[in-house]
Amino acid sequence: MNDIQDDGKQLSVCGASSYTLIRNLVYPVKPSDKSFEELCDVMRNHTNPKPSEFIQHFKFNSRVSRGKACNMDHCVIWTTSIIQQQ
């Protein structure tokens, strides 16, 4: 990010609402105690969470109950959803 080496400077330009979110996500640790990469990972995980296994089961079972897929399609859908979760 613009060749800024000091992580504190990077946090100072992110805005109040973004800083508050970061602070809440890493609590009880201070954001200044984490590296910039760690903070980026925290934000990525927050904004793009891993899909819930429960929701994937629900979607799969809903598709089965609607009768819109044959047995082979079920296997492909199920395998694809498991791979996407990893």
C-alpha cells in the first residue's frame, strides 16, 4: 500500500468505522499489536466467511426434496459443496 512500512500509518488512514471494526474483531488484543497482514486476514475472514456446513446441508436437501436433480447430479452437487468449503 503505497510503500508505507509503518503499520500504524496504514491504520490511521483506514477511517473511523473500519478501525472500529478491526478493533472489535481482534479484541482483547490491540490492533497495534498485530501485523498489517494479520489485520488484513482478520478482515478477509470477516467479510468472506467460510460457508456454514448446516446451510450447505439445507441447500442440498432442499434441492433433493424439489426433485430437480437426478442421483448423479446429487453426487456432483454434494462433492462440489464439500470442496468449496475447504
